[in-house]
Amino acid sequence: MVDDGSSACIVHPRVLVQMRLEDKLIPRCITLTGFNNAVEQIYGEIVLPVLAGGVTLETIFHVMNQETAYNAIIGHPWIHAMWAVPSSFYQVIKFSTPWGIFSIRGEPRTVQECYRIAQD
């Protein structure tokens, strides 16, 4: 999920286990504060390649054991590095590539399903 309100890129530890990348975790002692002022300690960081529109960007993800319906949250660091322009209203994110402007469109049904799972 792309979240233009998040100041960090976040991934859940279960995702690293599924990808067999637990050994790539870099221990860090960082505290993040959520939108609800909840303070969370991260397990560490990991650098993962994010491929979008034919462009790969090595991105630092904070590893947090906070339940979410998403595997990862892409925040400001990736958005700014890609010079991307997200629109929550249109559920699209656009950015330049060597081949022109690329658009990633949200899928309303998937968003609704993730929201429903998060509420359960």
C-alpha cells in the first residue's frame, strides 16, 4: 500500500520470513509514532528492491510487528525518491520513467477487502 501520510516505509516480520530474508535484517533501535500517537519500537531495517513501472529503487524498510492487512506500507521515502505524485482521491500514483509517465492505479475491491480484514 502507498501511504503518502507515512514518513517511513514499513514491512511486517512475517513478510521477511515468507521471503526467507530474516538474516538480512539490520538491527536498529528506532521508535516510530503512529497517527494515533501510539509509540512502536522497530525490530530493525532491511533494504529491499521495489520495482514499479520498470524502475527498481533500493528502499529502506522499517520492520515492525504491527498487524496490518498489507504486506508493506510505502511511505514518503519511496514516494519522494521516485518523484511520484500520489492521489488518494483518484487512487493513482504517477511518476516519470525513461519511457514516459507511468501510472499505478488502485483496485477498489482489493482496498475494500483489505479494510474489511483489518476491521475483523
